[in-house]
Amino acid sequence: MIGYAPLLQLPLFMGMARDDLQQIVAHTKFDFFKRPANANVIAEGDRCESVIIMTHGIISMEKWSDDRGYGVRETLKAPFILQLEHLFGLTQRYSATFTTLSPCNFMAISKREVMFLFEQFDVFRINYLNILAAKAQKAQSRIWHPALNDDRSRITDFLLSHCQHPAGPKEFTILMTRLATEINASRLDVSRALNKMQQEGLVELHRGRIVIPELRQLV
């Protein structure tokens, strides 16, 4: 059994009273597991039947386009919740693959236990809804942004829009011809813009890959 203090570091339990946390620890079943570095945790297409929270370590999240034409790999640090939005709704399967980059600790809460926490603890339910609402609002607001009128801005917007977390290192696997198609530009113009960004230290260009040392530097 864990103490309640570690739960305060997790977004789903923030703001909860001490008595509520003690009750959760006493009556909720948490499944704990560890994975060594370079181990698979979740594969794209796996059923999402629990809320899985990485409580310690560093993980890689890899997601691909529907036609497998391009993909992005993100490096994410604990605490991190693995695709919370897929526990309910239309698609209850993971859309990304998660692999550990260091030894990692995880905590899993089954859907049944999540439903119990919804019923018993208002703060838990509100935290859960706030996380989902924030994701939905960010996705909705993007379609109302003014149209971008230069290739560099369109490249930056494409890279930002395909990342789960707006910070940290990212690695895109994409050909310049595909990126040019995605942003409706010529391959030459895309190449020029990317090379300029590389000169400024914002990206590193490799064959078929764009490495971003720190995504926040692009904003």
C-alpha cells in the first residue's frame, strides 16, 4: 500500500483533501509495475482498459499518420498519463506506442476503479474532466487560428500540432516531399526554410528525419 503523499504529485489527485486521499489509498486497488530501459509498455492498437500513470522515469511516445507516411517520437518525463482520453469514448484503444528510455515505474487504475472514484470523489472527477476539456479546447481552438502566410510558420505549426506535449525533444520521421505536401508548399521552399532553422539551432536535419532538441524554442 502506498501513502497518500505521492498521489499529490499526480494531476488526477491534485487538490484533494487529506482524508479523501487516505480513503482512496485504503479502498482503491492500484496496480504497480516497473519496466527496464528500452522496454515496450503499450503498443499502438492495444485496448485501453486502465489509466496508466508513469510516476518515475522517461518514456518515448511514437505516433504515425494513418497511411504510415510520417510519424513523430516524443520524449516525455514523469509524471505522465498515457493517453487518458482513450479510456472512454469512440476509440478505446491506444493510438501510440510507448517505450521506456530509462527504468520506469508505473501505476495503473482499472476502469472499474476509475468509475468508483468518479462516484465517490468530486475533485477526482473534476480533475479528470478538466484534463479532457483542456485537450478538447486546444484542439478546437487550432482551427480558428489565422491562416499562416509563410513557409516557416506553416512548418512550425505542422510540427507543433503533431506533438502531444509542447516541450522537450521531438523526432519527426518525414520526407521533405511529404512535409511540402502537408503544408501545401514546394519541396525547395521547405528545404530552404528548414536549413535556415537548422542554422539557428532550432532543428537538426537528417535523411528522412527532423530532430527538434527543444520544442519550446520553436514557439
